[in-house]
Amino acid sequence: MKPVYKLFFVLIIPVALILYANSSGSPGGKSGSPGDGNSTCTECHGGTATPQSGWITSNIPVEGYTPGQTYQITATGTFSGVVKFGFELTAETSTGVKTGTFIITDAVRTKLVNANKAVTHTTAGNVPTGNTCSWSMNWTAPATSVGQVRFYAAFNAANGNGNNTGDVIHTSTLFVNAVAPAALLSVVPNSANQGSNPVLTITGQNTSWVGTNPDVRLRKVGAPSNIINANSVTVNSNTQLLANFSIPDDATAGLWDLLVDDLTLASSFTVIEVIPALVSVNPDFAEQGSNELLTITGENTAWSGTNPAVSLRNVATPSEVIQATSVTVNTNTQLQANFSIPQDASAGIWDVVVDDLVLGASFSVIAVVPELISVTPNNADQGSSAELSITGQNTQWSGTSPDVRLRKTGSPSDIIEAGNVLVINDSMLEADFSFALSATPGTYDLLVDDLVLASAFTVNQLIPSLVSVVPNIAGQGELVELTITSMNTFWFGSTPSVSMTFSGSLPTTIEASSVSVVSNTSLLAVFNIPADATVGLWDINVDDLVLPESFTITLVESVLSWSADQLRLSPNPATNVVRITVNESANVKFRSLNGQVVLESQVTSGTSVIPVAQLNKGIYLVEVNGQINRRIIKLVIN
């Protein structure tokens, strides 16, 4: 048996060496990174690596790493019941290329591995404290930005059983961006006039202005030798400073670059050419024969202490000029000018002129033309009388007797004369009109002497129509008296023919048994509804007038019928469901207006919900039959 024991001893020694060799650190290339082929400790210890968040931390600022700067990187693993803890950590670019330089700061517990491109634990560094083990090292960022740097680490939480079973592998990542380079972001304000003294607020990014004396200047775009230096510079913070400038009167207008030391914000500032001009005049019109005080506003003007010459010049006839009667200078950019507009001044567009400045076509002289403005009311019915209030403009009606009439638009011989005209003042009068039943309906022109307000008045045609019927429902076999109301009818003294016609596909007519005329627009009609009358919507007919689908004939109801508090149906109109509340079990039938049962349901005492979404939109008769009571309710489904 000794040879067997010797062979077993010989076989077990290499396995143990492999197991205990990794207790002194990863062999390298097991960080789980793309550059390591995503390889982790699971290749030796089995299982599947579990991703963990936050196991890699650093003191790299949130804005990113600075090329060449050294930072502390910490790897921390936590696992319940862990006996030994190991790790490997590396840094790569987004394309999987190793980047930066690792520096060991704890040579007892950590060491470099994988051609010094990764850090792993030592034998002395794999013992956790409680359930946690933490390792720190330094990492120096590459000398130039490589974009985002990605830290990868694999962790082995070992159970210490001396073999590669029962261990748990974890991975974690930390992605950091490169800090943005120093740059100028903005300047406020970003423009100034020639001859002005602006204070510019300049904002930078990743700049370090505190404790320095930045050189701030403006440089003309396209003319690099044309420079305006700041008078003074105040540093507010590392990223903000204030610069005082004096823009020369003869500074070149246009775009300028802003420069702070060697940083440039191209075409960021505009020098605005200062050109004196007239901006506005208020008011910008006046009538012939009026006196107006005009407020004239300029820009880049210097009127204070001067006596400007102000005038109006006719655009069409420049030789026609109206001089201001007086001028008051308020400020460098505002003055007031009094004008007396001659009665015979040319109507039209005029320039405003102040010394040699012109605000072209900015003022209007308005001809004083009498005209009609409005008439109230602006319509009346055939056969009615109306008192019209007529308003004019620039009219002189006081002391006159105006001729007022209406003329049919398009038919100049169709005239309606006013019966009486009362002049209220120069621009208002009242006129009485009587409109015959035979007056031509449509639009009319209003005439006062030779003034015309075209299509200003309407004679309304009286169109007879039926308006309502009350009641609008009855059961089969009922005797019902209907009150029928109309509009623009003349029933008084006549004997109208009254009937109802079924609106469905089988025309049926029921004649009124008696008709009583109450007034020109109201009558009473008695109907005997046949017991077999078609259930549904019926038209009401009076002579040749029709009120369509205005009356409903329902199935006859039992004498015993639920009261409103014993039977309730809601909502009405309904959309998806109907709730029926009864005090006893009942059979519920939904009938279309032609009497067909389209839905039937059995309900118990209390409230029941019946789905109706499958029914078409329209009007239905809901027949509720209990053991004793019966009732029919009209339901609308939207």
C-alpha cells in the first residue's frame, strides 16, 4: 500500500501549490476588464462573477481627472463569512488599452502585477477585518487626456477551505471622465457702442484666475493688430472676472474676439456703430385743421442745449413743409414739437425732419371726410318697427334735416324711407322705420343724404318653424293632449292640419282628433294613440311644417308602476354601464325604438350594474318588469 500513498502525496502537492499560490496575489489579467479578455477569478474558482456597485472609489473630482495628476484609488470588498479576500484592479481606456501608472502605497498588503498595469493583494493583504477587506493605491493619470478612464476590479471572497470550491467572485467598475480643458465660456454684455465704457463679466471653465493678474483684451476679427486692452481687471473667482473697457469713438464696428491670457472666445463681442437717428413719433397722425403735440424720440442724438429745427415734409410733394410752432427739448434723445396742421394740408404720408435727421414716411395727415360709422340695431324682422341709432364721423347734422333711408343692396330702386328722424348732435341721429311683411329680406345700405354705409342693415325673413311639443312621450293606447309651439307662424284664425308620422322605415300617420289654436305660435292637439302604434320616434306635422323625431310612443305600462324612489336608472345618458336600483327582483329589457329587444338582464333588489358598451349610440327604451310593478324609461347611450 505504500506505493499508493506515495502516488497520492505526489498528486496533491501541485494542487495545493496552485491554491495557495493565489493567496499571495492574482497571477494578473484577471480583473474582468475588456483588456484582460473579461477574465476573472472564476476561471480557477468556478461560479459566475457577481457585479457590485461602489466597490471601487477614488478622490478623483466629479468634474474628472487632470492629465498627469496623481489620485488615490481604493478597492473595498464586503462578504458575509469571508475568510480570505483577494483582488486585482486595473485601469483602461474605453477601447480596452491599459492607461495611467499605478503606484504602490502599501507594499505590505498590495503589489503590482500584469506587467505593472494592475494591482493585486499580497499574502499579508488577504486577511479581512470582519467581513470587509480594503486596499488603497495611487494612480497617476496619463500625461494627456485619453477620454474616459475605466477602472475594473475582480474580488475573490474565499472560504479558506484550502481548495477552489465555495469561493465567491465579484466584479466592480468605476468610470471617470477627463476634466474639460480651460476655456472661455461667455462674456456679458456681449456688445457695446462706440464711445461707451462697458464692464464685462467674463466666465471661464477650469480656469485658475485667483491670485493672478489676467491680461484681458478685445481683438478685431480679421485684423489681429487692432486691439482694445481692458482698463482694469477684477478677479472674482477662479472662473469669473470683471473687465472695464473704454471703447474708442472710432473703434471699428463689428465682431471682436475676447482674449484672456492665451484663451480666446472667438467672435464673442460686437462693437456697435453709433449712428444718430430718429426712432419714433407719437402720435403718428393728425387730421387736417387740428393742433397736435408730437413727442419725437431719437437714438445717439445730442439735443440737450440745442434748438433743433423740426418740421413735417410731404413725401409725395417735398416742397410742402409744415414747420413746428414750438419745440421743447426734454433730453438728448427726446423732444416735443407743437404743430398746427392746415385745413388744406395734403392728406397722406409725411416725413418727420429734425435738423438733418429724417424719419421717413412716419406721419400721416388724415383728410377730414364725413362718413357713417354704425347703425344700431343692425337688423329687423319683416313686419316689425325699429328705431335706429346712426353714428357718423366728421358729420355736421346739427340744425339740418337729414334724409335717411335704407336701400336694398344690389337693387337701388328698392327703398325703405325713415318715418321720423331726430338729430341728437353733429354725429348722431335716430330714425324710425316700419318694415312691411312684404319687405325684401336681405342686406340693405344705410343712406343719410349722400353718405352711404354699405350692407349695414339686414331685413330678416320670417321663416315659420316648429319649436317644441309638450309632452313629448306617450304609451300605446293613450289619449294625450299636446301643446305645440312654433316660431314665425300665423295660426290665429286658421285651422291647421296636425298629425304625427313614424320616423322609421314603415311610414305611418296618426291624425289629431282635435286641434285648438291658442295663438299665432301655439296650438293644442289631441291624439288617440292606437294600442298597436309602432314604438319609437315620431315626427310632429302642422300643415307643411315638421318637427322631426320629437315625439316618442312607448310600450304601454302597467297601472302598477315603480315610483322614482323605488326605481332609479343612472347615468342617463350612459356610455359603458348602467346602474339600476330596484326594491325587488326584476327583468330588464333594452328595446330599440322599433321595439326590438337588444339586451336583456335579470337584476335583484338593490343596485345592479349592466354593461351597455356593446350597444350602438342612440335612444333606447328600458323596460323594467318586477313581480308586480312595471316601468319604461327612455335611455340615451353616447
